[in-house]
Amino acid sequence: MNRDIGSDNYNIIKEFWKNSVNIKIRENSTAKNNRCVIYASSNGIWNPNTIDEFNKSIIKEDRYEWETFGGGELQKKEIFIRDILKEWYVNGVSNSLNSIDKLVDFLKKETKGYQVVTVGNSAGGYIAAVLGIILSAEYILDFSGQNNIWQYVFKDIEYPELYIAKEIESKCKYFNIVPMIKESNIPIFYFFAASCEQDIMQYSLIREFNNVHTFAFRTKQHGVSVYPFNLPVIINMKKEQLLHLKKNDAYSQREFAYITMKHTIFWVNYIKYWIRKIPIILKRMLKVKIKKVLSLIRKKE
């Protein structure tokens, strides 16, 4: 990120990180369960890597991933966390909780007496696995989470905090969480893109473990294995229901949503999804076409 945004802007973001909490907690007195769901934002919490986008998503909108489709009032307690430095939570979430261990200690107090579920996508899936194991969660919902991040550590310009942390034993001990997962008995429901090289590589590290229950999807896109409108349904499923959905071959997004939702609700959401999605796809295709035409004109000139 530092390379993309520039050192000066990165320092502005780091200063905001020092003075902000980056945790949001909601309690729902009407919920009939005793669940506390921890939702971990990914490195895409603000994207693209520009200071304007940071100001818009983090400072103005106070964005946390999962906040709009996490299951809402059905949970007794919800905890949203984010790493605005976008470095796999190596420095926790803030200056006061500046390590994974400190974050764990804070969450232990906040989740005491609750039935815990952790949820995350990509880097959020990575930390959801760490937190879920240490906090003895009922289960973990891990969407395309990394299980070994050493490949990113030596990209010192892009991930300066990871690069520094490689020399600090208390922090780099979480760079490879494969042994943690192997030794754990906490169920991990691992959703991944079956045609994405990054996802396949990370999946291969944990595929043989008995506590890892995988859902492969026929997509190339990292971190987007299911439709957004399907997520609240998945989050509110019981462990036994999730286990029942396992199968040997890959799902399509549509198939998985259809079998996990009431059909009328599925079709309403599915149509709404594509009504919103098609203009975005067409706009993107038009941009590509325009770039190709402009490139051809320049070559002729």
C-alpha cells in the first residue's frame, strides 16, 4: 500500500490509526440467542489505494466490512474490527491495541459468556481464523482467508509493517497459522474460489485437516465466492446446517444461494442484484473498449 499511496499519505493514515479505535460494537437486546459474532474487515476495507478513497471510506463513512449484511438484529452482540493499515492486523487495530495478542485480550473480555462466531474475508478471514481458534469459537466462517502470509513479508515497500514485524517474535508467530489450524478442533468453514490461483494455494495448506470443511466455488475471483445477499443467511446458519451443505464438487454462486434461501426471497434478491450489477459491468466493458480504441489511434499516429 505504501508504494501505491506514497509515504506522505501513508504517514497521514498511520497518524489516523494511532488516534482511532477501529472497533465498533453493537448489542441487540431483542435477540433470542446468546451469540456474539466478530466480523473482521479485509485489506480491501478502503480501495483503491488513494488518500481520497481513505478519506471517503474511513473518515467520512466510517466503513466496516460486513456491517450492512452481517445478520443484524439476529445476533445478541456484534463486534466489527478493521485494520486500516491493511497489513493482516500485524499491528492490531489501533495504537492502544497494537498487536494481535492485545486485540485477543480485548475480545476475550467482550465475548465472555457469549457463543462466539468469527467471520472474515481474505485478510479478514485470516484474522477470523486466528481469533476463532484462540477464543474457542463455536465455528469460523473463513472466506478466501490466507493461512500463510510469509510471501508478503518481504515486500517491504508495499507492506512496511509486515516487513518490520518479521524480526519481532511476538508478531511474526502468526505469519503462518497452518500449525494453529491443524492443532485446533474448532470447525472452520472455508469458502474459496476454485479457479483462483491464490485461493487454491492457500486452500492446499489446510485441505487435509479434519476441522476444515471446504466449499469450493466455480469462480476466478478472490474473496467473492458467494452473493452478498446470501451472506446473512450463511452467518445465521447453525453448524449442523453448514456441515450438511458440504459436497465434493464446486458450487456456483447461484446454486448455493438457491439451496440455502427460501426460493421467493432468493429470486427477489437475485433479480435486484443483477439490476444493480449489469450497468456496472457494461460501464467497465465500455471503458476497456475506449482504451483499446485510443491505443489503436495512438499507434496509427
